[in-house]
Amino acid sequence: MTWIIQAVFSFLAAAGFGIIFNAPRRMLFYCGFVGMTGWLIYSVFNAYSGDPMQASFLGAFAVAIVAHLFAKRFKMPMIIFSVAGIIPLVPGGSAYNAMRHIVENDFLTSISFASRAFMVSGAIAMGLVFAEVIIQLFFQSMTKRKKGSAL
């Protein structure tokens, strides 16, 4: 039951940010789907590995792959899907706790939360970049195959 609730709320969060970012109305469902996919992959890997950095990397990787597939399918910019889809993975809670502990003059705890937020953010960025590189390599090899078979 928890997975269903997480799927619904991550879908709503991503679709809601699609509205905020002025995504086309007919693409809001797909923006929500991308966010839901990334969050569920994150949740599964975080539950089994216990490492939020690896889980964030894999979730962002999945977001970029699905966003790229939807972009090709619907002939839309990938950014429409990836920005809205990455929102559920953003470590807002850790960043908030870091700021809260700074205000409370608890700097050691603040450093812990801030470093965690920074590392998760870096893992998200790396997941997006690695997926983009792999997709570009894949499409280049497909283009070369088509040119080679046409000769």
C-alpha cells in the first residue's frame, strides 16, 4: 500500500511542477509519469541498498531515459519532462534541516545535513548526465548502422 501512495503523490508532485513550469497541458500526464518512475526506482533502491546517493543516481538516470523517450515520441523538448520529473528526487528536506540547524547555531549537525544534500544533488546531476551520454551514444550507433545498411 505504501508504494501505491508514494506513486500517486510523486505523480501529483511532478505533474504539479509541470503546471508551474508551463508544460503543455497534454504533456502533464507524461510529466507526472516520469516523476513517478524516477521516485519509485529511487524508493526501491533506497529500501534495498540503504544508500540514498546510489538510489538518487539511479532514479535520475531513469528520469532522463524516460524523458528522452517521451521527447522523441512526442517531438517535444526533453527539458519539459526531465525538469518536472526530477522534482520528487530533490533533497529539499536535507537542505531545510541544514538551514534550520544553522539558525539554531548547531553547526556540526548542519554540516552533516548540508553535505548529504550536496552529495544527493551531485548524484542526481550525474545520473542525468550519464543517461544523456548513453542515449547519445546509442542513437549515434543506430544512425551509423542505418547508413551502413543503406550502402
